[in-house]
Amino acid sequence: MPALKFHKVTTLPGTLEADAFYYVANGTIAEAYLTDGAGTAKSIGNTTMIEAIANDRVNAALADLNTVEIVADITERDSVISAQTRNVMLLVLDASADATVSAGAAL
């Protein structure tokens, strides 16, 4: 079984040693990497991994915010608006009950 070698560096080298642990300390940021027998780095709780997790969660939370809901008329629009806890864009198919609308439909 190969020995694990430890390296403390300020940037991750371009060529990594096989079976090694790299501690990368740069200013206020510290990251850790383990390499396999081929010298391929595996992240250990580092910024890239944390950003990937955060991005997935943010994207999931925002997934339904970029939609347009379609409602039949002004009455339905008013009931949808009163129940909303977030911004929403509505397409009202028959907006004739709203005097401020000059066309048949409205956003």
C-alpha cells in the first residue's frame, strides 16, 4: 500500500503527485484535496464543492419564479394575487372587467 504524502501549498500545482493530500492555504481561504493513484484530485469540502451544493439549492428554490400563470378573467386574477406571497406575472385572457385595459387580454 503506498504512503500518503502531505503538501502545504498556496495554489494547487498543475501536476499533482499520486496518493497525496494537498492543503491549499491562500489568504483567508483554505481547501483540501486528496489524489488517487493516478494523481487525480478529489475535493474535500472545498469552495468548488460548496458552491455546487449552494447553486443546486438556489436553482431549485428559484425554479418556479420565472413563470407566467394564465387566468381566465379579472376575478380569477384578483383571487390569485391576494393569495400570493411572491411576485408573479399573470396573463388574464379576458380582462374586459378592468376599465384600464384597452385590449381583450392583459399581463
